[in-house]
Amino acid sequence: MSDVEFLFDFGSPNAYLAWKAMQTMDAFKTAEIKTTPVLLGGIFKSTGNTPPMLAFGSVPAKMKYLGTEMERFQKRHGITDFQFNPNFPVNTLMLMRGCFVAIGEGYLDEYLAAGFHHMWEAGTKMDDPDTFAKAFNDAGLDGARILARSQEPAIKKALMDSTQAAVDRDVFGIPSFFVGDDLYFGKDTLWEIAERVG
């Protein structure tokens, strides 16, 4: 059994920041981490939740604070490569289906690194199929194969099932984490999780 389960969607900048931060925190360097891909749009649809830009877009001070909080988080963890994707929002359906191709073929870590890099460092339009394939080719993976396999019914079902399983466990947003049966939401809970597993 994993010490920590990390549920993510590439479309969430906070999921990227959490993923980067876990690499700098000692507790996560030694913990067994299970990485679970889910579709954030599906979670929002099932739970009635909305993205911060929609939920707080009419509250300028709130949006300004969210930006400040992200900057503080990056500074605390030495994250220097983040940039907001100019193509946002990016439809991550292909990306998230591709995770299950990578899981089945044994290169999820490399897939995560490339996917997060292109989404939140390089500002790549990752919902364009040709761009998607080239991005993963450049990372040393077979982008065309991943793209083709992402259309397989079993791969599509795997993402749907993973997303529904998350909703059934009361997940309402990303990033989310489980330690045992205990749910933690948001990158700011990493310190609480580290205290439990460190």
C-alpha cells in the first residue's frame, strides 16, 4: 500500500506546483507515492464544483491573492520554471488518457515530467494532436503511439473509471491526496501530509 496517493490533472497549475514541491520535501523523497490520473472536468461536472477563475473571477482581490499565494509557494520550494500557459484553458483529455498508456507501458514518471513541462513551463498547446505527438517525441517517448493508443476503448474507460472512483471517495478538486482513507485537498496540505508520513 502506498504512503501517499496523489490525484492530478495536467490542467491544474496547482497540481504542477504540488508535483514539483514533493520533489523538494524530504518526507516525499522516501515515501511510496501512488500517482492517480483523473479528469478534472469530470470531477467538476459530477460534484458541481467550478474552477477558481469562474468561482472568484468577479472578486478581483481574491484573484490577486491567489496569484500572490502561488508566487509565495514557488519561492518557498525554489520553483523557478513555472509560467502560466498562454493557451489556457487547455483540454487535457488526450493528456490524461495518455497517462494510462504510460502506466501500462511502464514510463509514467517520464510522461509526467514531459507533460508538466509542456503545460506549465514551456506553455505548449497540448490539446493539438500534432503538437502533443512532437512534445512527447522530444522527450524520448513515442508520441504518435501514445496518441493512437489514447483512443483505445480500454484506455478511455480507465480514465473514466479513475475519475468516478475519485468522486466516489469525495474528491472535488485537484490536487488531492490520500493518506490511507484520509483526503487532503490542495497543495498547501503537503506539510500536513509530510508530518504524517515523514
